[in-house]
Amino acid sequence: MSKSLIEMLPDVISHGKREVEKISQCLKISLETNEYILPAEKNDKNTNWFNRLIHGDNLFAMRALLNGDSDTGLPSLRGKIDLIYIDPPFDSKADYQRKITLPDGDIETITLKQFAYSDIWVDGTIGYLKTLYPRLVLMKELLSERGSIYVHCDWHAGHYLKIILDDIFGKENFVNEIVWSYKSGGVSKNTFARKHDTIFFYKKNPNKAIFNVLKEKSYNRGLKPYRFKGVEEFEDDFGWYTLVNCKDVWDIDMVGRSSGERVDYATQKPEKLLERIIMASTYSDSIVADFFGGSGTTAVVAEKLGRRWITSDVGWPSCVIMRKRLIDIPECRPFICNSINKDCSLDRMPQICDNNSFPKLAVKKPTVTRAYDDTHETLNIELDNYLLPDNLPLDTKSNTVVQKIMKKSPLDMIEYWSVDPDYNGQNFRSIWQNYRGNTRKGKNLLRVIHDAHIVVQKTHRPRKICIKAIDIFGFESMTVLDLP
Ligand SMILES: C[S@@+](CC[C@H](N)C(=O)[O-])C[C@H]1O[C@@H](n2cnc3c(N)ncnc32)[C@H](O)[C@@H]1O
């Protein structure tokens, strides 16, 4: 007779501890800087800090953060992170997709479905728990003494995950089982409609952890105010209410089809959910991390609330969506796009072609024109063409669509491009970015614009202009042009 899940939990723990042991020896795992994104051309001058979007398996990303990154002046983050929220796959035994809408001529559009991530595990739930265990241990190492962790899960494996979390963070440090309840989905003929997820909340050290009491509205049943002495009452469109301490059951709508937040990434969570968590468990100087970033909700909310943040994801569709969603935020602070030192990366970046001349981005010869005064000039950069190999790993229908677009307007394949007008040959620092729509919707946002006009300070030195592009499949290309 095969063993039950409970009987196999000791295996999960011993396997997890061995994995931690192994990864702890990897002092060479490091972060590689792909791009400094400088959307608002400003940085917090007082600190060396950059927010980070890391593409790669989070086991390696966290190990690299524990090691620190001397190239970019990042010290070890051991014991430095105040809040970790994670929303890992739930052991739902399904694959998840991202929708890509492409222009098909001037009026029509066409939608492709692209693999985003898998939630199917070798060895089922045990394989799932074995994957999470060492990652949770590294999260504990990164948490500060005033830190908290929120682990988002659901009925599939949540009960087993709770046991694992108790083992790692201590049962005595468990604070709340938050029920996130929503209206959509979950209806079945054979079960009660499944309308909630669970978020387990632990403090690293209950005596030191940050916790800001949040208030929520509690509506009076009748229309009239209670008029209790000392209790302040308010009225809105729904009636009279008082403010009470936030409960552990949160009614927050999922991101709906017509929501401005929606980026068409399966399992995207609402910003309101993260707002609550970040407001409760951070101060303004806190670092917030989400190592299963997905569409980037945690980083986006942290950015909007002025917190420092780190996010990672193993999938490149996720990373490109996050990058665009972050730049969309007005006044988004600069951030670094990292990948993991290649020897260690297990990411799912598709390898389609041995011939490294593909993909190829062709850019016209840049021109220089007058800017608004004598000390500045305008660099005019125009994309010319884009080449992809024929043997893309796509199903027949998608391949036909892609080949058709490639024949007519190959630049429509570009998802994102950016420019560093003063490339130093090492660090790509983009001060200009353009990308297909994300949170900004509309037909004319289905393709990138093809020309950039960038105002820069005049220089007497020759200039190197570096242009990077990422296409809808996640392939990157880079072109460096000399401007004498
Ligand atoms: C449920 S989604 C997260 C959704 C996210 N909370 C949001 O609001 O969009 C889980 C994410 O975990 C990522 N993931 C799975 N295993 C990972 C790993 N080992 N390292 C990094 N990311 C991983 C998947 O690619 C997926 O994007």
C-alpha cells in the first residue's frame, strides 16, 4: 500500500533540508544585470538602492540575494527584508497561459495563447511540497527580525503547506489564516462553490514584527446610526458605518475582465489585496519581496506605496509583463532587471536556434537634430526590420499567424524596446522605453512605435547608442551603433 501524504511529510522535510544545504554551498551564484531601467530619470540620491526584477528560479535568486551583488553595490540581504508575500502555484494540476493580442492588418486583431507557467508536479503534492520547502527556508533567512511572511494558497494543498510552514517558521509565530473571499469562479455541480483562497501569515519574531492595525467599515444593520457614546459613525451610499479593526476575512473582488489593472496573465491578484498586506506589515523604509511575481502585483503596489521592492519569476512572459506594468506607473523609480548567473539558471527560456545571428533587430542610421537649446541635441532612432528563424516552437495555427505577420510587418513581433544613448559597453541603462499595451489598452497600443526622439546633453565625444528589443516570445536582441 502506498504511503499517505502525512506519512511522507518527514521525507519532504529531510529532502528540503538537504536542498538548503546544497544551495548554501553555492556562494558563486550571482545576479547578472541586463538593464537599468530609468523611466523617470531619477534615483534616490541618498542610497545605493535599486529595486529589482529578477528573471530566474527563485531558489537561485534568493541565494544570490543572500550572497549580495558587488557589481551593483548590493550587500547581502540576509535578515533585511520586512515583508515577503508569495502566491506560488497551488498544486492545481493545470498549466496556465497568457493571452497575446496582435494586430492583424489595420483593423483586425488576433489572439495567441502562450504558456505562462505549469502547476503540474512530478510526484504530485509531495513533489510540490518538496519544491516549496527549501525556498521557504531561504525566505526565512532573508526576513528581518521585524519581518512577516504571507503565503497565499487554496484548498488544493493549503493544509499540508500549513504544516510545512509551522515547521519552518514555528507554530508559535503563526498569526492569522486570512480568508480572501471573492464572487467569481469556483462553481460546480458536485461541490459548494469554491469562493475563497487562504493566506497564512507568520511573523519572524512576534515581539518585534511590524504590524499596523488597519481599519475597515462595519455597516450598521438599520439605517439609523447607533449613537454609542464615543463611537464615531459615518455614512456613505451603503448606509451608516463605524470603523473597526480589519477582520481576517477579506471580501475583495478578483481582477475583472474590464478592470484597468488587468494584464491578461492567469492568476493575477488584485492590487487591493496587496495594499492591505503591505500597509499592515511594512514601514515606509521597508523592503518588500515577492519571489513568485507572476504579473507583478506585489512590486506594483510596493512601488505605488513608495516601498523598496524585489520580485522574481522563472517565466519570461511574467518578467516582460512585470517590467511593462512597472514602467506604466507614473513616476516609477529606476529599477534593475537581473537574471541569474547562467551556469545555475533553470529557467524556461525557449532555445529555438543554435544560430546566434537570430533574432536580429535592424535599426536605421541614427540622425541628430536640434533640441530646445544649444547644450542639448535630439537623437532620432528608427527601427527598420526584425528577423526571426522559421523553426519557432509553436503549434500550426500560431505558426501560421506569426509567419503572416512576419511577412507583412515584422516589427509587430516586438514586445518591448529601449535605448541607452550613452552606452559604456558594459551597463545597459535605458532612459527611453516603448512597449505594446499592458495596463494601457487600445488598438494603437498593440504595436510598439518605431521611432524614438531622445533629447540628450551635447557631447564632443563619439557616442555609442545601444538598442535592446524583446519580442513576444521573449527573445532578446541588442544592436550597438556608433555616432561619430
Ligand atoms: C500564481 S502565479 C503568481 C501571480 C501573482 N501573484 C500575480 O498577482 O500576478 C505564480 C508564479 O510563480 C512563478 N513560479 C513558479 N515556480 C517558480 C520558481 N521556482 N521560481 C520563480 N517563479 C516561479 C510562475 O511562473 C508564476 O508566474
